[in-house]
Amino acid sequence: MTEALGAVAPGTPLREGLDRILQAGKGALIVVGDHPDVLSICSGGFLLDAEFSPQRLSELAKMDGAIILAADASRIARSNVHLVPDPSVPTTETGTRHRTAERVARSLDVPVISVSETMTVIAVYRNNEKHPLEPIPRLIDRANQALQTLERYKNRLDVVSAALSALEVEDLVTVRDVVTMLQRSEMVRRIAEEVQDYIVELGTDGRLVLLQLEELMGGVEDDRHLVVQDYLREEAAWRIDQAVELLATLSTEDLLDLKTVAWVLRIPTDVGGLDAGLQPRGFRLLSRIPRLPDAVIGRVVNHFGDLQKIMRASVDELDDVEGVGSGRARAIKEGLSRLAETSILDRYS
């Protein structure tokens, strides 16, 4: 459906053609795809194989039959076609055009667009989904509301992230601190996904919304992955990518349950509960040191084991790690010291 909405977003030739049909007070039934499965349910009509243009689409819509486009909407394959989908396919629509559109979309994996002449509404069908296209001003309003919500959640995430950094420096991290951070970052990611859906549907009108989204989401995904990397108790059959994927598929109810989030990281909560202490490996704080490659971070973490040992290590001890060198060793030592000082000042100021 996202792909289909992108094809009919403002700024595309197909959307211009659909708008022309509405302005002319006409209706239309358009199938985007001309593979053999689609042609097998076509009866009658005219074989065109003409280059697509919005003007041609609106003119062909004056005829009663369906219009068949190429899969990339670059050509008009057929027009004035009578579609004969499987009548046993269930449909909840009542109008003839809409019933046909829903049945075709459910039986064939192609986008089907229905333009209602009486209600002046464009609806996109794909598989079992139906999405009516809303007016652009209303979409922009919704996108702006979602951005405001995202900004509030992002501010809360920044507070939780700063608190976690300070606790990591002081070796005071608990299970509750870690899962709260993951919970907040996942909430932010889900709101961002909703904004992204609006951007797809807005097409060229969504440029400013996209810029705001990219600014707000800068570093959120990386930080989320690094938290998992720092605290996940890896098992033979459970890895970081699996934990991140499961976190993204949790229901809202499960996401609000801190113990469920802890279970995703395979952190036991039977002893000490959510207030049990944890030690980070150090990936997250080391990644904040400028010009420090991921490969070097991995070697440092593997050599020392956890963040506190890395922070206590001398420049010479850091230099002993393969690929670090004296220059990077000093950069790591000074960088962690600055991060520690900044995190503690932020926490207690």
C-alpha cells in the first residue's frame, strides 16, 4: 500500500491525471499493472499501448470501462475494459465500480484506483487494504500534529538518554533505566513511522515535513541499536538483530510493560526485579568519541569487557589493544573523561 500511495502522491503524473478526472466530474477504475493475470480478467475494450499522460488518462476516463496501465504507470495498455474478477471474492463495497476494484485488488497483487464520480473521492485498493486519499491541507495538518507529538517524545527521550549516560559513568545503571530508554526510543520510532506514511502520501508537498523528521530522528536509530548492543545478554540462538526486530513488533501493551522489554534483552528480572544493577559494555559512550571507527570500538570492548574497565584503563593499556595506537588511546581516554564530566554536570545541574 505504501508503494501504491507513492505512485499517486502529489507531483506524480498519475496523481495529476486523477485530479483532472475529478475536476471534470467523471469517475474511473484504473488498474496499475498489465501482467498476464490482469489481462486474463479483461474483456473487450481497446488495446492502446500508448505513452501515459495525465491528459490522455482524463480523456479515456470519459468511457465507462476500466483503464489498464503498465506496472510503472509509464504507458496506457488498454482502455474501456470490462473487468471480470472472481465473484466469490468477498467485498464490503456497494457500488459496482468499487466492488470490482476491491475484488481485483484482493485476488491480484496490483494497486487498483477507484475515482468516485458522485462523492469525488479517490480510493486506492491493494490486497485487503483500502485507503481513501485525503485533501492535501488535511494531510499537512495531520503531519504537523504528528511532528509536534514526535518532538515532545523526542525531548523526553533526550532526557532519559542523558540520565542513562550519567548513570553509566557512575556505574549505577539498573534494569529499569535501560528498558525505559528502549521503551522511549521505540515510541519515538513508531511515531516517526506514522509521519513517514504522511510524507509518502504528500509526495512533493511533504518536503518540509521530511526535513523536520530527519532533523528530529538524527541518531535515534543508532542510539537504540547501541543500547541493545550494550546490554543484550547474547545467547546461541538470540542475537542483536533479532532483539531489535522483536522490539519493533511488540504490541503497545507489551511495550509499556518494562519486564517484557527486559525479556527482549534476555535480562532476568526474577532476582532484584527492575532495580537490579547492570553494567554496559561501552559501545554507546565510545561511539560518541569523534573519528573512532566501529571496528576499533569493538576491539576495545572485547579486550576490556565493560565500560568501567575501559574508563579505568590507562593510555598505555588502551594502546595495547590491536588497531588503537597511541593517538587513539589518548583520544579515547580524553573523550571518555569529557563525556563523564558533561554527563554528571547535566545530571546534577
